[in-house]
Amino acid sequence: MYSWEKIFSQIKKYRRELFLGHLFAVLATAVSIPTPLFLPLLVDEVLLNKPGVFVHTYQKFFGEGNPVTYTITALVIVVVMRFMFFVFNALQSKIFTKISKSVTYSIR
């Protein structure tokens, strides 16, 4: 008969994997949270002509720009962040699936 104590003792064998899985989960969340905030930021700073953090950062790296270059830059940033989110999410799922399959197999 299995108890929660025995199951947790089996899970403890995967401490490193659990840590990495949780790390990828936190990174995926950290990357996904600011993604929907870029478009309102872009509208406020570019279309309403109120330069802020985004425009000033862009000008530090690339010099003067126009609304098209600001929009393309924001699009590239959002696409890269979404790609990173999917990579972190896939790694997290792979790690936790591996752990759960191993523990389930040992219970059977």
C-alpha cells in the first residue's frame, strides 16, 4: 500500500529536475506577463506622441526612428518573447511529464 510519504520520497529523487521545471515555469511566466503590455505602450508613446521608456530606449540603441520602425521593433520583441514563452513552457512540460511517468511507473 502506498502512502503520500512513500510517493514524496520517490519524488525527492528528482530534486534537480523539479527545480529546473519550476525555474522554467517562472521564466515562462516572467516572459509572458509583459507581452500584452507592449501594444498599449506603443500606442501611448508613438501614436499619441508622448515619448517614454520604449522610445527613449529605442533612440539610445538605434537613433531617431519613425512610427513604422517603432512598430516593427515592438513586433519583433513580442514575437521573440512569445517564442521564449513556448520554449520554456515546452521544457517545463517535458520535465514534469518525465517525473510523473517515472513515479507512476514505480507505483504500478
